[in-house]
Amino acid sequence: MLLLLWVALLPMAGVWARKPKHVKEPPVVEQEVAVEETDTTDLDIHDDFEAMTEGMPVGVLSRLVGDTLFVNCTQDELPRFLIVMTDDGESQYRLMPAMLWGDTSSTHPADSIYPLWMNTRVNPYQTPVDSLKDSIPVSLKGFVYPLKNLTYVTSGFGFRKYRFHYGIDVKVQVGDSIRASWDGQVRIVGWDPRGYGYYVLIRHDNGLETIYGHLSRPLLEENERIYAGEVLGLGGNTGRSTGSHLHYEIRYLGNAIDPATIVDFEHGTLRAPEDYLITKKGTFKHNEEIKQLKQAQYHKVRQGDTLSGIARRYHTSVRTLCKLNNIKETSILRLGQRIRVR
Ligand SMILES: [Zn+2]
């Protein structure tokens, strides 16, 4: 599908031009300006134009009229160095040169919430749920579903056999575009062969962090500014994954939130209201389970083991063992079976 995008450049020419722009009023009357390599009739516009269109695929570019850039392409073809701000989600995009946001050494998204900015660890914050405020308002405005096409959830958030699944798995094909959910800054572009595979972690301006795992290819660099809807990588099957899918996490101060409480994966829309309230009791009600799971201890069944024998050994009761493992006193134990004892 070919969209004609109307593109308004913010009146910040002096900031984003490669060389300082000399004060000159932009043309008031809309007028088509032919811009070619040899065009030197208006150097300022030429320079700006080059800065604006660097890296843009050939054929995508349409024309510059006044200070408005008309682009003829699909959303996917929009060049990454330009930041896409979806206005009405369909036809209007405001493009801003990424270099405006190039220097981010001093501030990062949600600096008032997060104690540090780190490119290595997914959760370096050491902020357990118990230490959070009882309720925290978070704006979900501007949300963009990470996939272009609706697929289906292959695995939900929560317990999985002996571990906790901190995200939601959604079916994708290798090479599918994966998009950022909100505006923010890329904190990690990582490789975790036994877990996430290739993954991207974004800290958003609204205070949430999202993780996109099992990518075939991340398309960003750490510390880059990113906007909602911008393609951050391609879907894949890397890491601990069977069958290509996107592993999607939403976290607040390192603590995972069930994405299904915020996102409606069936429709690719928000489930929660835009003025969302994170609550300790509601949003993090799984926290108790996680705590228990972390304290959990297992016994591997060996020849001659009985439930009463195992109970004695771990100073617990047969009744407790049955409850923890959802088994009956008369259940037959298998060799090698893992029995939770604590
Ligand atoms: Zn997963």
C-alpha cells in the first residue's frame, strides 16, 4: 500500500541543519523546489535537504515544498534516522532529524523514577515490589502495538513448570517488523543465547520499560532515541525459543507486569485506560507467587524414595508435599521426578 505522507518539519532548522543556518525566513508561499545534486540555487535549503534525507532509500523521496517534505512511501520504508511521530495513526507524520536527540548523555527517560542508566543488566535497580508506592500513575498514551498484523498469543505470563515467565509470547514470522510501544530511549541491545536471544530493551518516557526478545535482528543501537511505532528490530527465533515468536515484557523499575493487563493482544490495542494506575496489590499480585517460587526447593526422586521418607528428610509433612505438588498420598512417584519440598 502506498501512502502519501504529509510531512511537516518543525521550525527548528537552525538546530538540525548540519552547518549553522544563517537567518533567513522560510518561504511563506508554498512552492515546489526542485532539488538535485547540482542545484545550488539555494544552498541553505540544499544543505537542510541533504541532512533530512541522508540514508533515505532511493525512490522514497518525493519533494520538498517550502519547509515541508512530501514523502511517498509506506510506513515501513520511512528512514530510521528520521523520527516518526504518528499523529492520527494513518496519514500524518511529523519527521524530525534524529540528530536533534543525538546527545543524550545527560538525561534519560524517566530519570526521576530510575536511579541509574545501564546498558548491560535487564534489572539493575534492586527495587523490589514491596518497596514501591501503593499506587503509581502511568500514562499509556500514544501506545503502538508491536506487530503490524494481529497473530495469537503462544504463551502467557506466569508460572511455567519450574520458573516464572515474565512476558507474553506472540507468534511472529522471522523478519516481521517489531515496533516500539511508546516513545523512549534504547537502554540495551543484547544477546542472551540461553534466554532472550537478540533483544532490545527500551526505557520509555512514561516510566515503563519494555523488552522485545528472540529477534532475528535488532535494528537499533544503545542510547538511541526511539519513538512509538518505530521499527526496533525483526522478529525471529533466537535464544531459548522453539518456533519464531516475540517475547514481550513490560516492567516498572525492573518488576515485570503481566502485559495482558495493559495490552489486548487479540485486538492489538490498549486494554488498560490511558491514565493507568499501577497498584502493588493489583498490578503486582503475582509477586507473592514469584517470591515463593524463588524460595522453592526440589527433591529429585531416587530408587526407594517414598513421600513419607522425603517428608521426614526435609522436615515437612506428606500433606504439605501433596499440596505443593498437586498430588495424592497414593500417587506413584517416578524416578527422576522433581518433588517440590518447600
Ligand atoms: Zn517468552
